[in-house]
Amino acid sequence: MSMPFGYVSPEQEMRDKADFARKGIARGRSVVVLQYENGILFVAPNASRALHKISEIYDRIGFAAVGKYNEFEALRLGGIRYADINGYTYDRSDVTARGLANLYAQSLGMVFTESRKPYEVEIVVAEVGDAPEDDQIYRLTFDGSVADEHGFVVMGGVAEAVAGRLKDRFREGMSLPDALDAALAALTEPGGERPPMLQLEVAVLDRTREHRKFQRLTGPRLERLLATGSSSVTPPSEAGAGGPLEAGDGDSPATAPEGDIDTGSGG
Amino acid sequence: MAAQRGWMNNLFLDTGSTSFTEFVGSYAPGLLPARFESLAAPVGDQIPHATTIVAATFAGGVVVAGDRRATAGNYISQKDMEKVFRTDDYSCMGIAGTASTGIEMARLYQVELEHYEKREGRELSVEGKANRLATMIRGNLPMAMQGLAVVPLFAAYDENRGTGRIFSYDVGGGPYEQTNYASIGSGSLFARGALKKLYREGASAEDIILTCVHSLYDAADDDSATGGPDVARKIWPLVAVITDEGFRRLPDEEVEGYVRQVLDLRMTDPDGPTAPLR
């Protein structure tokens, strides 16, 4: 049977869209979201001081994204509206990360299937609970799929390599300096140099804070945290000889992939 | 992206302005504080009213305090009402007038400030915050004419100047920036008299808190709609302090300490401290 000219099968179309989105997302740098003893930590290498990859959505909810800035910024603004209008209509405690993740999933899924170009974004919606076991981390991909994550999430750039390095260092209930140190170690390729403080975007959802749990860590406070973290580093015993760190030393892909350098607006 | 239905319509596409109030107005107008065309008859006497709020600045911040009574006519509708609201980390508002409208306005205003801050990644200037509140009050003018007036007192810590600032309003809006101290509500005349005589420029936070508690006592002394300290039920005025460390509502035990000082003094001198004549 002959196909009409220009026919593309749905399978092929979805594959092409997914490949396109994946490529766009891998072009930027990785963003790391991980739990620590008092909440959830967000770390993003970001050269721009004005264009954020990490943001507050509501009292207990934070947002992190990689990919195309204008696309995830639209999602961020929509999320803030969703949260604010729900909190105003009902009560502040009725705004949940689960509801927001569902809304994002709907929106991303619809864009993926119905528009010519899918969103080149991957996002994390995280909610800090009263105890570590109540923390929720949702990871949403460009096609609207949702994954409920525990412990840590790495997205964008060479996510798998970074996740591999983070897995070796991550422990439950780490202190904030240790968690930050683990995140930076994971974001740095073996033998590479850590991103300078001014090119880091760091924020926490701190369950010990009153009212709004989200807080950006900048300036002297971040400097102090970086200093404490790197001085108290003790590589975990699991990563001894023959551990994944050394094994992957030679052939692990670079953290900064080929392509444009991330300016915060493109990736 | 195909249009989504219902109230989610264009949530992501139409990014609109930074004002949460405008957004609610276009999106779900029914959620805004009601603005009826007209009421059949003034209802001011039947709806609970919140009464006296005082505010005064000190070196490095501002104190806001309010009594706890709400009245409907000559009936005390609530003994422990809270009418000072934290609006963001560095500001708060107290309300006088129709209690329900005031509470709703404070709730909306709180989201309004936070919405701007989250969207823009910066806080509004103190003037910006004060002006925004004026617009909301002006919107309530038709209701105010029907007896549902609400008048707030807005206080904020100005990070640029390193001082506390106070703004008052009337039913048509405002804002009117006040120097040193201000009061609103039914007992405000008496409270202002006390503030005028007791206020000292450059006083410490503790002294200004004590001054505010004294002025509320004087308001309750002469105004039936203002509640004095309720020793039996342990209901004390609500006191909030805003400094460079942010908004802090004093815990009841701390306020009790100030109230006990005031009560002890009034046992021997019922009219309270006197200002030197010369």
C-alpha cells in the first residue's frame, strides 16, 4: 500500500520529537536536587545572576529546571499562579507539589503531542515536609511523564554521569555543607575544577524556617558553607579502590558537553 | 498548544502582569472581596467591627499593636480577635472597620506582595507596597459608603533607609506617610493622645512597645469598643515588631510582661504616666 507523500508515522514523529527535546536538554549544564537533614537542596551552575533556574513556588514548594529558559520560565510563572490562586481560594496548606506536578504533566504532555515543537525542558517540583520521609520530589520530563524520586535527582547536561558520581557520595540525612559538597563534587568532572561561587545558584527548602521555607543561599553565607563543606570532606568508604569514581575516570563523559556554553538563557 | 478548558485556560500562555489581584479579577472574579453595587440599607451596625491599632517607630524598626475586641453595635462579638497581619517578611498591616472585609483584604494583600516577589525575584519598594494597598482600599469605596468601611494601618521596615515607616489611609485610599507614630480605629483619638505624650524619638524597641501598650490601655479606658487587657482570660494585645531581622509577633508571655508593668503602674496611678510639663 502506498503512503501519501510526506507521511510520517506517529511512532516516527514521537521519536523525532523526543530526540529533539533530549538533545536540547543535554546541551546545558546539569542541575542537582537532593535531600539533606533539614530539607531539600537545589544546586545549579548558572553564569547568570538574573535568569534563575531555581525558584520558589509556594511556602513549601520549590522548582528547578533545565533546558530552554523561555519555556521553563512560562511553566514557572504558571506554577506560581496555580499555587497562589489555590492558596487564596482555600488555605495555604492546601497547595501541594502533587497537584502542581499533575498540572505540569498535563501541560507538558499536551505540548508534546499537539504542537510542532516539544518543550526542551526538564523540571523538578519539590515539596519539603515536616520530616524527611514527608519530603516529595517529582521529576517531569518534556513529554509529561512524572517520576516520584527519593534522595536526589540530576537532570540536564550529562545527567547520567553526574548522577553516578552523586550516588557514590549521597547519604541520607547529610548536613547542609556536606550535601552541598556532594552536589558540587558530582557536578565537577573528575580532575576538573569546581564552578566558582559567583557562577552557582544555590537554594534550600528548609523545614526549620517559619512561613516560607524557600531560601536562596548567596554571598557570605554561601561562602561559609562552601568553606565548611570542602574542609570536612571524607570520601565515603564505598568509593575505595576500584569504586565507580576511579573506574569511570578514563571513559566517563565530560560534564560540559559539546555545544554552546550555558549562559542561563539557553540551557 | 491547544486551548485548555475551564479555569486553567491560558494559565501558561498568558503570562500577564505581576499583580495577583488583577489576575484573580480576570480569572476568577468571584474570589475577589465583593463589591456590590449597593446595599438595601446600611449594615454597618450589624457587622462586627475591628477597633484600635497603634504603630510607632523606634531606632531601627517599627512596633505595631492592636487590641483584641470586635464589636457589632454595643455587642462584643469577639474577645480575642487578631487584627494585625504579617504581610511579608518586612511589613504588616492592622485593620480597623468592618472585620470581615478587612481580613479578606489582608489575605489578598499578602498574596499580592508575595506573588510580585516570586515572579520578579525582588521585593516591592516600601512605597510600592503602600501604594498598592491604597488601590485596594479605593476599590472598596462604594462599600465604605454603605457602612462597610475598612481602613488599614501599614507598617514596614525600609531596608534602604534602615528605619521603620508607617502609612495610614482613609476610605478613599491614600497613602499618608506618618512620622513617628499613628493610630486608627474607634479608640484612635485617645491612643493618639497617649502616644503624643509618651513617644520619645530614638527610644529603644522595649520602650516603644511599652508606650504602645500604654496607649492601647488609654484607648480602652475611654472607648467602649476597644478591649483592655483581659487578665482573667489572659488575652493580651497583639504586638508585632519589624526590624532588619524581619517581622516578629511577640509571644503571649512576652506581651504579658509589658501588660503587667502597665497594670502595676495603673494600680497606683490609674491615668498612667504623665509627661513632664516643663
